[in-house]
Amino acid sequence: RKEVEQDPGPFNVPEGATVAFNCTYSNSASQSFFWYRQDCRKEPKLLMSVYSSGNEDGRFTAQLNRASQYISLLIRDSKLSDSATYLCVVNYLNTDKLIFGTGTRLQVFP
Amino acid sequence: NAGVMQNPRHLVRRRGQEARLRCSPMKGHSHVYWYRQLPEEGLKFMVYLQKENIIDESGMPKERFSAEFPKEGPSILRIQQVVRGDSAAYFCASSPSFDAGTSYEQYFGPGTRLTVT
């Protein structure tokens, strides 16, 4: 079983749609959680950290459920520029290495 | 404020040659990480370094790969006697000081795309 699992997609949605991505992680010792986005042939860019209480940044909302070992990302009012691969990332207590999911691809069309 | 810098951006090597990838962390960051992304796969952790110290190399292949972060200058990821399977994107990330019990976000450089012919 992969340490971080994501639906690879692709998710094809029209502009203005709301789309949600899910992610599960296997190690209950996971401590920190992040969503990164990666454009084709570019580096991952930090989108947001995910906190137990959930957090929102503009059109983006992230949720964490430690009991179910589940993380989600909600994107409202999708823009063409949101088209990218979204990476679910965790790291373990007292370690620094990030564990990446393989990503979920989003394509927003006009 | 410059971000994480990596060079070269593209590197072509023939089988058996050596590849040297360089990474300068973001200003104020003392921790450097190397990750590898094979085609159509997720990023995989390779090694974590601080100045003059390798902290965690659990993701490094046992042979041919080495990394350093000298007191002066960039971090270097070195691959000796490259093989076709080493073709990948190699990303460097940096973060500020790490305290036990906390975790800081990592910021990535643009990567080096290594092609072995």
C-alpha cells in the first residue's frame, strides 16, 4: 500500500465549477500535511498547509481528518489557471522528509 | 529575495559519465533536501543535509549516488557512472531551521532534468 494515495484523475471541469480532491495516508505518525501544485515540467509549489481545524485561502479550502487519515482540498469557482497536478504531501513526526502522493490532475476548460 | 536555485536546468550525459547537480538554498534557509521524480511518478525523497552534515540519506541508492553541503557553496548531488534509469527530474528544496516537534514548509527549486543517453 502506498504511503500517500490519491486519485490520479484527470478531473475535467468547466470554469466556475467546484472540485474536490481526496487523499489518504497510511502512517498514523504523520504530523504535517500540505497541498502542493505542480505545473507540467515545473517544480512543486506550496499551495497551503493543512491544519486539524481546517483552513481556507481564498477559493481553496483544506480539511484534515486524523481519525480517518484523510485530507481533502476543495477548489471553488475554478479558473483556467487552476489546471495543474495537485500533490498531497505528508511528513512524519520528527523527520523532515516529505512523502508525496502521485498527484491528481485537474483540467479546467472554458 | 531569490528562491531556491538549481543548475544546470538540463543535463545530458552518456552512460558511464558523472553528473553533478547543484543547489543553492533560499536565503536564510539552512536545510537542503533532494528529491527525484521519475517520468509519470511522484517525487521521492533522497537525502536531507545541513551545512557539512548528512542528516538523513535513507532515500539514496546505495551505490553511485552521493550528496554534500559544504560550509561554503552550494549543495551538490553527484551521480557516478550514470545509467539510463537515472534519467529523471531532480529537485532540491530548502527550509529554515527545524525544531523537533515542528515542521516547516519546504520550497522547491526549478529542478535539473537529467537525460542519460
